[in-house]
Amino acid sequence: MPFLIETFDKPDRHALRLEVRQDHLDYLNANVNILLACGAKLSDDGKTASGGIYLVDLDNREEAERFIEADPFHQAALFTEVKIVRWRQAYLNRKNTL
């Protein structure tokens, strides 16, 4: 069952994000089997990230919580807030999946 995880970075933590980024990417690569999509939320000029969106295919909310808590960004205390909601996939890759 898909979940949407939205993260919000603490203010003025761009340097921390860059410092931990490779560990974060390694973590995502190690968990690619559950990722439907993910990526950073960017400023309008595309230069600064302020959080992220993860669409994950997991069995329940507890697994989604464990997934994001194990992310190196979370472990580095980058996030000020994390929201997890169930998500119904209707379109993926510009195709209706219902």
C-alpha cells in the first residue's frame, strides 16, 4: 500500500543536507525496491532544497515510519517535520493506473 512521506528541513540547514547527501542517496539505492518515486522539494530557482517527497510501497504506517527514521537525513536531525499519509496511486509515468 503506497504512502506519501513529506519532509521539511530545519531552516538554514543546507550545509548539513549537502554533508549527508551521499549517505542519503546510498540509503535510497539500498531501498530502491520500495520506492515508487522520491526527490527534493526545491526553491523556485532550483538551487536550494527544503525537504523531500517520498512515495513508498510499504505494508503499513509503521514500516513507513521506520523507513524515514532510518534515512541518514532523519538521523542527522535535518528535518523539522515529517508527514506520512496513505496515498492512492491514480497516475504514474503519465499513465492512469486505476
